[in-house]
Amino acid sequence: MLNRALRTEDMNTILDFRYFILDLYNQLYKVQTDFDRSSMTLPRAKSDRTLIVYHGQLISSKELSKLKRNIGGYIIINTFLSTTTSSEIALLYAGDGLQRPVYESVLFEIEYELQHRIDRKKPFADISHISQIKDENEVLFTAGTIFHVKSLKRFNDDLWILHLHLYNNENEEINEIEKSTKLILLLALHNQLSALSVTDKKETQQGVVTDLNKSKYKNLMINFKYRYLFYLIIIVVLYFYLRTGN
């Protein structure tokens, strides 16, 4: 239900889940340190300090076309993303290509350099020890996690491979966008909380997007969907909102 609310931009439901979101964020952050220590036993690529995880998913042909145009750019996942250290398990969720041409089977291959510091705002962790299906070796990423799109290639007639690299806070353009939009979104959240019962959700969100498009970063060559960035910041805002007791 939470992921559906995030996908459909249902702010009312997101706010209803705010305490759950806060708890999930805190739990992911707590176990992430242990995850970094234990990750030495996980699959590697290119170097001994690179982690690989996988995610299988059916993607609409329209979304696949957008990804093709976004090679070298960035995407933000606006839901909590479940991945696994096993490509075989991920393939079970990718489908078998029978839904074409409406949907395409895609295997996400995600890399992350373990030496990078933990990002408090976007933690991820190995939750296999508390998962209902421990054999799936689940690694859960926070909603709002940023990925660099390295490549998208057809593996065979039934499957695409999407190669992603976890963003590590070293891109100054993205950092500046996050800083510049935080105030706008703080104000938007305040308005939403103050007049939730009388303010139309769509109008509020449309106002936020309009403000962002008027910012000095409008012409940056970064392929972000501002509505996804909205969720990246809005959850962080909820965290501080709850921590301060407002």
C-alpha cells in the first residue's frame, strides 16, 4: 500500500504512513552499518569493494523508451526497492517476455562501491535475516534512492539488462538541486499539513512542480523527474518534522 501511494503520488496516504516511514528509515540505517561489514561475502564486480544486487521487474514499453533516452543520466526510484544478491531469483520477478509489446522484462543490475560513506537520507541494508523469505537474500533500498543509468541492453528476445550505479553524493549538480529545492518542499509540506482537509492534493503538487521549474536549475542537463525528487525530499522532511515534534 505504501509503495502504491508513492507511485501514484498520494500525499494523504503518505502522510498517514509517516510514522511507519520514519521507523523503516531508522531501522534501515541501524542495520546498514552491519550490512557494510557483512558485505565482504557478497558478489563482486570489477573490484573487491564493489557490491552487486539485482531486481527483476516488468516495465511498460513507454518507460523503457524513457530509460533508453536517459543513458548517462540519473533516475530516482520513488518506492522502496527490493533487490537480491541472486540474479536467478531476480529473474523470477522479471517475467518471461510473454507480456510484450505492452510490457518488457527487465533485470536491474545495481553496483555500489562499499567505501562510500553511509547516506543518512537514503539508507539501504541487507534485511534477509528479518525477511519472511530468507533465501531471497533481500537488500532493501529507501524510496528516493538515486541511480546513475550506465546502460540498457537487450540480453535476448525476452529480456533487457539495465545497469545502474548507486549515486554516492559526489555529483555537485545533484547536491545543489537537493539543497535548492529543500526550502520549497518544506513550505509545501507545511501548507499540506496545515490545510490537508481543504486543499486539493493535485493543486498543491502542481504548485510545487511549477516552482521547481522556475528555479535556476531548469536547464541543467540532468534527466530527473521533479515529482520523483519531490518524494526524495518529502520523506526527509517528514523525518525532521517528526524528530522535532512539530
